[in-house]
Amino acid sequence: MTGGDAMKVPAWRAPLVVGLVLLILAVMTLTDSFKVSAGAGPGVGPAVAMKLIAALLGLLGVAHLMQAWQHREKQTTLAGEDVMNPGALAWVLGGLIVQIVALSLGAGFILAATILFVSTARGFGRPIKSLGPVYGFVLSVAVYAFFTKILSLTLPAGPLERLLLG
């Protein structure tokens, strides 16, 4: 590992592995969706939600495999130092830990998801004082409303959820 080429890895490996894992998850989710009984209440139900998630996972898997194929044709490589950014990883994992703690303390889905969104955006280089928190809040409210009102699924409700959506 003394030479400069020792840390170079082919750029197609990561998207190939991620694409295969996403496709496996899509197949597993789709298979499980056929085992879920239809909900008795109003709304679409969990089986349809699982099929939608399986389709999206499959689409992401195919997109990653296409990216891996393009990188393989170009024979591009990534330098070792480009593979991981410890600061970004700390922001994302820290946000995930804070989200879990917030959920366990009863903060509710909207606040916890907003925290994760903001910390992930910060990990990818967006300043915290930007519009990231607003985007995260709006997206979290939309996701909460979609899952609880349209799909009739239960997400952790805190004071904010009870105030906004009853």
C-alpha cells in the first residue's frame, strides 16, 4: 500500500453491490406483501404500500445497476480518500441516533423525521441555516399524512401530529 494505485478501487463496484442489495430487498418486500392481509378499514392498506415500496426499491436497484454498467464501460476508478467522508457519516449517523432517541421519548414522527432530514442534508454539505429544516418539515408532514390518512397505517404520534392532523 505504498504506491498511489494501491487505494484505487473500480467505481462500478459500489453501485453494483447497492443495486443487487436493493433488488433483493425489492423481491423480499414484494413476497412479503402477498402474505399481508387486506386492511378492514378505509384506505389503501399495508399490502399496497408494500408493493409500492417494492416497486420503488426495484427501480432504484435497476438505476444503480445501470450506473455500475456505465462506470464499468469507462473503467473509471475512485481514489481511496474519495470513498468515505467521516464528517458526513457522523452527521448522518448522529441524526439517526437523535431520531431514535426522539421517537423513544415521544416526540413523534414529524419532529424525528425532520431531525433526520436536516442532519442528512448537513452531512451532504447543506448548511443548517438554509431552508433544509423547512423542506424536512414539509416533507415529514406530507409523509405522515400519506401514511396515516391515505394508507391507514400508524406512525408514532407526538404533540405536533395531534396538533396538525388530529
